[in-house]
Amino acid sequence: MTHPPADREKPVKDLDPFEAERELARLAEEIAGHDRRYYADDAPTVSDAEYDELRRRNAAIEARFPKLVREDSPSRRVGTTAATAFSKVAHRVPMLSLDNAFADAEVVEFLARARRFLRLGEEAALDVMAEPKIDGLSLSIRYEGRKLVVAATRGDGFEGENVTENVKTIREVPRTLPAGAPEIVEVRGEVYLDKADFAELNRGFAAAGGRTYANPRNFAAGSLRQIDPGVTASRPLKFFAYSWGEILGGAPAPTQSGMLALFAQWGLPTNPLSAHCPTVADALAFYRRIGRERAGLPYDIDGVVYKIDRLDLQERLGFVSRSPRWAIAHKFPAEQVETVLRGIDIQVGRTGSLTPVARLEPVTVGGVVVQNATLHNEDYIAGIGGDGAPIRGGKDIRIGDTVTVQRAGDVIPQIVDVDLSRRSPDARPYRFPDRCPVCGSHAVREGNPDTGARDSVRRCTGGLICEAQLVEKLRHFVSRLAFDIEGFGDRQIDAFHAAGLVRSPADIFTLRDRKEALKQAVFEQREAAAREREEKSGKKRQKSLASEDRQFTNVDNLLAAIDARRSIPLHRLIYALGIRHVGETTAKLLARSYVGWTEFEKAMTAAADREGDAWREFDAIEGVGGTLATAVVDFFAEQHNRDALDALMRQVTPIDDPGVRTEGSPVAGKTVVFTGTLERMTRDEAKAMAERLGAKVAGSVSKKTDLLVAGPGAGSKLKAAAELGVKTTDEAGWFELIGKAPSP
């Protein structure tokens, strides 16, 4: 079972712009991966609740930092791209998804927001249709001349997969519509599988030694995507119609409820539990009733969908981003049961995060046997929430406890409560490890020295030598902004690591000495890729000696590309190390602040005490700060990392960044501090000028400061400079020193 990383715990209100930008990038990548596994692969790896929380966190960060919204933001897309195994179908009307509500108050606000948008008073009617939210696969079926001509999955909302022949095997889907139906109508709904049918089919697969499925939704999606329609026909898929796309001449009924009635007249199956609700109280009462009946329904549902009933009001409300303003999904709370916590394991994620996983006495939750549950982080075990406030009434979690397990979706359960009345008197508080269980390196919780707040996640500092992080670190090492080795991408890293050829950055530069083994690894990688293409396309490839010769020629090209990167700008090298919080801009700052790799490495190692001159000088660099400084120093404090760096330095030669002018510069290598108000140019311009001339710009005065440039209003820094005997000048003196007049 895959457990998601626990590095999403820092409250949005505590993020700075740099952290927010990194978090949005991580969320975009992670959510895109979950979308692909859910919509295209039918193999989700997180629960619905955890997926929803990722999207809510993304939305909260974007609301606080609107200028950081990415082009690939999850808020700008629906689902994932269509799979390549089927031809693609463009939706004439986009198939968008719904916003979610998790509490009654959010439903009340949804309707209040609609009233405000429509400028309707409280006395005006605003009826809704309430429909059970089927947990299946979204489908669009297009009828032309009242005949079924094409059926497609949602895909990314704009383009889906053509599954027409497979849909024709679903008995509940009519091939033709009656004479009263429009000439062109695009019916939308959900393909699903009954619980009983799912259980029977799974038992049959298990008895035959075949693959079984985690839930009916995955099974239905996999059945609909069969290359052979005969396989789809052998599985009792069902369909509920609940919406529509393009209709020639417009919708023939004025309301959502009227359209559902027409669907039923046309022979399309609709959910008989759908109900008309004149008030929000009626809608919430429907939600609670369906929730009570949920376990006894023949199919899976995960909530209730509310839609404004009048179609003219739907049209006025329109859409926002990826969802309509006139509909919302009210999700059910997770099912909960009690069991016993038998142990706690620590898993190390690809970013070094230490995630605790509960090992439980097996218990059935929602028809699935659960043995593991996520515990998020050490604060969660101790009864502390992400904002530092108590959770579960402050109750900690101990091995041997009777705990309440919540299965919020299909995959990852979590522990939400502890029964203290059944706790053994011998139970002891859980002691979270301060060393990585994989590599033995220190595991630390970063802190913000300004606020005193600590990161909720403890991370391994092993970096380059931690097996749990190694492949991800190596991928970063060869990425475009780092060493950027042509032809050396993620596939090569995966293949060469699996073959035991590359286990550290230095190993990349010794591949020439192991050329024959490298050729074999390349050959095996290409064979595996070819087999994968065969399985997807069903076509056999033709082998030839010429193609094998090209593979070995590619090996020579790869080795030449590696050799071409043996000399690399210092900032690229620093960025390539993958130190937490060190991005491209920060790497350039560090490269400018130290003269060469030797000085940089020596200073970082010396700063390990966090008290001496090396630490104070590093922390004082403008743009560094305590969090970044701590992360870099922790990296260099590990002997494993220093050994890996020593091996790397025997293979590569860092070079000074060409953008820094040091020849003839009177401030090259000097530490300069600016304070007060500069009148002839901004302080940022002055700092950039100093850095271009090879100076190190610091944010505070120390005995290592060479020059203080003080403008009007200078205060404590000017006083500190006088006490330490630091040379001081004004703005005019600065320009005279560097021999450059400011721009007019």
C-alpha cells in the first residue's frame, strides 16, 4: 500500500511566497498524478477525502497568493488526458466536475451565494434537485437522428476516450431514442457496477488466480476500457443518466427534474431516489436520509449532489473555473470502526519525510479488510494539530490502544480517536525516531527562527546517500536546471539505478569505466519499453542488427554528454545537490556569496555549530534566513553527504559564474551591508550592483563585515558598525569606491 507524503501539514497562513510557490508546484504534480491514476488507470492510490484535501489546500494557497497561480494548476483542469489506447473524442460542451461540501453550513452557503449572485431575496423560491452521487465512471453518450453514434469518457473534461462499442454492450443504454426525443442529444451519466455483482466477479477472478479489484468503481472503469468489447459485454455494467451536453434546439424541459422525467420517457435509466427539494432544510433532510440508507443500497454512493432546479437560473449562474455555480456535491463522512493498534512503522518518502504508519488488528471497514492506517506525523500521534492546537481532545496514540479507524475513501484509512478507558496501564508514549530508519542519518524538524514554529514533518538529512530518497535525488541531479545531461532523463536514472550502476552522483561520471554493463542496461531498458508499447498497441516490433547498433551508438553519445558536464557553473552544482529550500535563485545567491566550491563547502561545514562566525556570516547573507541556513548546514553536517560530495568533486570541476565580475573590482570578495534610505537608487538595485561586482551582500553587521553603506535613517546597523570598527561610507562614497555613477 502506498502512503502519501505528510509534507502538506504546514498551515497556509504560515507559508511565505517562496514556500507557497514550491507547494503549488508540488500540489500540481501530485494532483495530476492522482488524476491520471483515477481517471485513466482506474487505480487510485489515495482516498477521496485525501484527494479533496489536496485540492482544498491548493485553492487556499491560490486564494492567498493569486499571483502564483500556475498554468497547470488543478483549479484550471478537470480529470486527465485521454488514454492512448482509445481514439479521442472532443466534447462539444465541456464535462466539468463539481465543487464539494463537507458540512451542512457549506450547503447553506452554496444556496446563499447563488441567491446573492441572482439577486434573489429570501422569499423567492430556489428549488433544488437532490440526487445520490454514484461512485462510478462519468460517461457522455451522443445520439444523432436518435441513434447512438458515439460514447466517450470524461477524460480531461474537454476530450475523452471513445468507448462507443463497449457502451453498446450495456443493456440499460438504449441504442435508439423514441420519436419524441430531439434529433441530437448528448446524454451524460455514470457507469457503475452493483455491489453484489462486483463481489461475485471478484470471487471468480480470485479463484482463477487472476487480478482482483479494490472496489466497484475501479472494476466498472476497467471493464469499460477493455480493448475487446466482448469482455465488457461479459460484465453486468449499469448506467444512470443525470445530465446532458449538446441538445439540438435546447433543453426541451424548463427544469432539472423535468429533464430527468424526459430521460425516463426516452428509456434512459434514472435514479428513482432523486428528489425535488423546495428548501435547504428539505435538501439536508434528504442527505441525512440517504446517508442512513447508504449501506443497504445495491450500489456505492459517496454523497449527494444538489442542483438548482430551474434551467434558466442555471444558465444565469454559469460556471467558475472547473465547476458550475449551480451545483455542488455534499460528501458523506467517513465510516468508522474500532480496532487495536499493534505497532507503528516509519516509512521514508522520496523527499526524506518520515511518515508513521499504524499496523492494526485487521478489521473490516466498508467491506474492505483494513490492516494499515496513516498517522500523518509525530504531532498527530501526540494529539497536536497542524496549527499547534490539540486534536482528539489532546489524546496521544500509543501502541496497544483501542483506536477508531476512519476509512475516508477507497484506499488510505486513518486513526481519528483513542478510547482511553481501554488503555493498558503499561502503555507508554510513542517515541518518534530522530534518525532515519533507512540510512541512519539524523532526522530533523525544520523551524522558523522568526516565529519559533516547527515544521510538522521530520525529515532525513541523508540526502545523497539515503536509499529512500536516492532515485528522486538523482533525477533532480541531472535535471535541466542542474547538470542537464543530454539524453539522461528519468527513465535512464530508473534503469541504471535498478541495474546497480548509479547509486550516487559520482557514479554517473564513472559509467565510462563500466561501458559494457551500461550497454546491457540500455539494451534491457529499451527492451522493456518496447514490450510496454507492444502490450498497449498489440503490435509486434521488428528487431534488426541496425537498431541494436544504434542503441550502442546512443551509449557513446550519452557518455560524451556526461563528459561535457564535468565542468559546471557553481550555482548549477549547488542546485543539483537537491538541498531542501535551495532553488535556482537561492543557488545563484550562494554561488555569489562564496568564492568557489572549496570556500563554500568549508564554510557550510564550519557553520554546523550554529554559533560561530561561519554560521553568523551565512545567516546574515541577504536572502538566506534561518530556515534555509539550517537546511543547508544540516545537509553538510552529515558525514555521508560529505563523503558523497568528495567522490563527486573527484569527477567534476565547479567554475565561477560568468555573470560575476571580480577582475579589477574593489569590492570583490568583500562583505557589504546596506542600511537606511538610499536616495540615488533603490536598495535592491544597490545590492544587485554589489553582487555583480563580486561582493557578498549581508543583512546584518558582524566583525566580518568589510563595508557598511549607510543612507539617511540608518540606525542599529550604523551603531553596530561603529562598535565593531567596520568601515562606513555614504551613498556617494559607495559610487566613488566602485567608480560608477548611478543611472539618471
